[in-house]
Amino acid sequence: MSINPWHTAQEQLENATDRLDLDPLLHARLSQPDRIVEVSLPVTMDDDSVRVFTGFRVQHNNIRGPYKGGLRYHPHVDMNEVKALSFWMTMKNALIDVPFGGGKGGIAVDPKVLSVGELERLTREFTRKLFPVIGPALDVPAPDVNTSGQIMRWIRDEYETLAGKQAPAVVTGKSLDNGGSEGRTEATGLGGSFALAELTRLSGDTLKGKTVAIQGFGNVGSYFAEYAIELGCVVVAVSDSKGTLYKQSGLNDVKAIEKYKKDTKSLDGFPGADYLSAEAVLSLDVDILVPAALENSITIDNVGDIKATIIVEMANGPTTPDADAVLNERGVMVIPDILANSGGVAVSYFEWFQNMNDESWTKEDVFEKLKQKMTSAAQATFASAVENSCSLREAAYLVAIGRLGQK
């Protein structure tokens, strides 16, 4: 049976608000999105046939500022997923304390089967349909699964054509030559490492020698691996959708693994390491497990196999509520997604701010500001967990909802 991510998000909201004397009006505003946009996207294909795709944009809440969140191009994009992701963006932006609300969007498409021309025509049509409801002070999209700086370039260009003026801040996640920010590529993985380091310190523990397994070896997972190694961790496993690369003594050269995968399209056969099933990454005997793939990776069916004592949720919604309850009972420290992977939106805010104010920051400035944001959010979450005798996930929601209630 498939797991509805929107139901998961609503359950997380209810679990947190049970502890709060929440204003009924605020609860109502957080329980449902402000606006749901579903658009038809007819596109002429390279063979002159016409295909019609479906696009979505969900604007969950703008109490704290413009709606903010990514666009994903994936065959399984649907409304329940996008609603949940937009809700998590509202929470994430409040927790990391940036002046954005939450939004999310996408197109139900496999972009890998489209030509560059077809992908551009699809993106520009999507932009034309979204034009009335996006803008630098209204709703600011960004890259997500299977989208890129090139797609953001097309969106910016089409939006500016329709608006008749320059608007670099209409999207974030742009390339540097198109108004992007230094440090955006590394931001999510680096931010997760900052959160892990601070929460480990606050717990009176150390990361030195702790073993790590990472599910999902894309941009986020690979950068997290690099920074975890810098913190003294030993990354023993990384996986993708096809399999898991495992080496007990440590996979120390992350760049070499990235190059190997790029060259061979697989992790299988990387020298000096074992190749296991994709599912094996979750059950390895490690200290830290990092789900950095898609939603619902850790479920009631596999949570019993998890041996890690720390879980860092670098994906959005990787743990189902029933599995989360089991982990809490076992005393596993789960660093929730709305904290762990919020480094990306923090630097997206930095990019938007630079665009709006015609500024350009160095990578060192960006990383220092990111460290401050992530460390502060981790400290607030930890303090809330201690004060309320609750999990870090509940604590993160209490902090976020508290900030939303102050507006």
C-alpha cells in the first residue's frame, strides 16, 4: 500500500500542535495550502506530435514572506506529494529563520526521455502558465529532483520576457553567470553536516570515528559524505537506486566515486569495495544513517533492520510516522528533514537577497552565514526538545510553528 505524504505531513502537524495552545485560525491556515495550481502543458515534440503534461504549484503559506520551494520533474509527481513538500517548506523556512513561506511544484514527466529542445519548450510553457502566481516578491521557485540551473535559466528568461523587465530573483539555484550564489551547490550537504556537528556537541558526544551509511549518492549525499569525513566520520557505504557500495575501512575518496559513477553510470565495480543491494544500505551496522533519496525510505516494514543510533534526514519526508515512533522508542536520535536539509533553502535565501539588493558575496561569506543559520536552528531545536521532553522532530515543529505564530 502506498503511503500518502500529505497524510504524513498532516500527522506531523497534529503531533506538534497537540503540545501547543495553538490559535485555531493559525492551525487552519497551516492545515491546508493557501492556493493550489494545476496546469495543462501541451508541448510540440521533436517528431511534431503533441503531448500534454500536467504541472503543479502548491503555495502552502506566506505568513513569513514569499512562497519558496523547488520544482521537481519526475514521473510520480502528484498533488499529495507536492502539498506535503510545500508544507515542509513552510516549516523549514520558519525553523531556519528566513523570511519565506512554503511552496513546491513540479511536472509529472521523466525528463531523461526528453530532448533538450523538448525540455526547454516544456519549461517555458510551465513558466507561462505559472507567470500570474510567481515573482520575486510573490513565489520564488528553485531546482529540486531532476531540475537544474539550466531549467532555472529558462524560467528566468521566459518570466522576464513576459514581465518586460529584469527579474533575477524570480528563481534561485541559478548558475553563477546567471545571478546565482557562491556555495549553493554544496549548501544542502554542508548544512546537514553543520546540524549534525552541533547536535552531537550538544548531546555531549563526538563524531570522531563514527561510521556513516548514505542512501542516495546525488548532489546532497556526495557533499554530505565529503563534509562528514572532514568532521572525523568514516563513510563506509553510499548507495543509489541500483545498489550499495560498501567498504568497512571507509570510502575516503568521494570525488573518485563520483567520477566512477559518472563514467560507468553505476557504483558497481568500484575498486576495493563490495557491491550490495540497494536496500542493504539501511540495515548496515553503522552509527549514522543518512537517507538522502526520496520520501518514505524508512517504513514500518524495514525500521526493525536499522542499527544506526543517529539518523540524519537529508531527504524530504524519508521516515513514515509509524517508523518514526519506533525509532523514538528505541532512543535513536533522528535529525529531522526540516532541520537537516534546510541548508539549501538558507543559501537560496542568500541568493535571493543578493539579487534583490544587487550584492555579491564570497563563498567564505556564504558558508559562514550558513553555519550561523544551521547552528542557531540546531540549538533552538535541541533546547525545545529538552524543555518539552520530546523528539527533535517534534521540537523542530514547535520552534517553527512558534515563529509562524509570532507573525
